[in-house]
Amino acid sequence: MNSDDETLQSKDSNTGPEVDLDILPATAEEVFNLDPYSCWEGTIRTVLSGTRDKDSPLKILREHESTLVRFIRSYLTNEFASHLTLTFPSILVEEKDEDILARIESFQEYWRGYPNEYDAGGVAFMRLSSIEFPPPADRNVNMLPFIFGSQDSLPRDLQCYYPLVAKCPFNKDEIGQVGYLTVHESFVDATKAQRREGLHIETPGIFRSAKRAAKFIPGQETSWGWGRYSPNRYDGGICMASSVSNTSKVWDALVDKKCPNIVDKHGGCEHLRSLIGKGTKLKAGELIWMTDCTPHEALCQETSGYRQFFRVVSSYVSHWYEDHSTRNPKVDLPARVKVIKGNKFEE
């Protein structure tokens, strides 16, 4: 790797301002402590200049600059920074950078024996290939169970999506297992998002059952696809794509789902946005793989138009929300999957 590659700017790496590749993967706290001013020097300069500007409302903070700086720093360090890992930039992994691949293998060797560690792969997402969507027909199914390796396990009107499923790099262990298909085809107005806005991960921080609410605690973790990348191998995870550019965004970061309260019961983690940089906007037809702990969000469309969304979740699913998902008369849910009834967005 040449000297120009040693540091990736935020516009390329999505890991925030100037992250030294030699320290990755690293927690957001570790990155911040190396250069505590890098992610907010522009903001602090503006604020401090305002205290000296007689026409600025910030002038009332003059002579309190030290307190102001301490407060801003404590806000930005974030109590969850030590539970958020900034991962190897996907672009370098995709380019088969030898140094990065060697470090991924070394990192995974360190974690060997701990298969459920959220960051054991060191990679949050990967761009895979370009896909072509079938002609739209206002299809709309969510988390519909099907059998990996069996096109006939899908309802007839969804079998046109199986070639897209076949492009997802799930390993051979998934063949014969139950996966989950989401297809959403609809017209979307400009400034509106078809899917869920706001930074989130797919694994929820709290799940509801008929009897009680449960948080992530040892022995009671939930999975919504799991996911771990190894060179030339994908274990579990989620694959997705859409037909409209700049309507999905994903980050090179992994959230530690074992940390209490780091995400809400729907996986929301907007409070982590300042720690993870600018992210990557996906292009039309761009198929990606990610884990269920990878931050992502849907974006509003720039212009009105029809959008098709496609997602496949691996067999590593612990809970299935009945009111928000689609039954498949051809495929039963596995016995180990807990069916949650009721509206998951209601308190």
C-alpha cells in the first residue's frame, strides 16, 4: 500500500475524518482519542468565532469558551463510542488489497472460538454486483419465508426474483434452510422515502413477546440475519438492492448489540451518527451484503418515480413479527423462530 493509501478521507472511507487504516478495525472511542478534534474542528471554530462577533447570538458565551469546549467534547465522545467499531473500508476489501485481507485473517484468528462476536469479521458491508430487477407489478412482501436452493418454494408471482436471490453469496450451509425475502415495489414521491428512514441496524435492542419486553442480555440475544465476512466466504447476513440511486445508505461500522441501550427496540441508533462518518450511498441495481449490526438508512428520493426494493435475510433469524411480515403457504417458519404478534411500533 503506498503512502497515499495510508489515510482515507471521509468521502471515500465513510469512517469519519481521516482515519489511519493501520488502526482499523477500531472502536470509535479509540479513533476519537487519537485525534479528539478532527471531527469537530470546523464546528468549534465557528462557535468560538461567534463568541467574538458582536452581531452573533453566541457573543453571550464569551469568557466561557473553556467550559463550552469541554461540553462539546463530552457530547461528541458519546457513552457508546467504545461499543461501536469502525471497520475495514469495504472498497479496499472489494479490491482485494493484500494488506487488508491479511489483517482480516489475523483479526478473525484472534476471535476464533467466539463465533457470535458482533465484530468478528471486521467488515460491515460489501458491494457485490449489479442486478437487473424484473418488471414491476406492485409486489409487496416482507420477511416472507422461502427455502434456499428452491425457486418453487416462492409464490409464483415472486419466482421472478429468484435469479436475484441466486446472486446473493450465502454459503452452501444455507441450502435447504429457511431464508426471508422482502420485495417492495411502489411509486414514491420526491422528498419521501419508500423504506425506513433514520439510522438503524436490523437487530432490535428490545423485542416484545406476549408476556414481556426483553433487552439484549446474555442468553437472550436476537438475530436478524447475523453476518460475518471472511475472505471468499460470507456467513449469514443480509443482501439488499434497490432500483433507484441514492435511496439507501450504509456505513463501514458495526454496533455492539450486546451493549444495553445502544439501540432502541427497533434497532434505531440515530445518536451514533456523529461517530461513523458520511457513509456510502448505493447506486441503482447495486447489490450489497451486510450484517444485522451494520448501520444503514433509507433516503428520500430526489425525484418522484417508481422504486423496487429487494432484500434477502439469511436463516439466522430468531424472531418474526407476524403483523409486519408475510406468510408463505408453501413454507412454514422454523420451530426455533419465535412469532411475535401485535404492532411492534406500539408501546
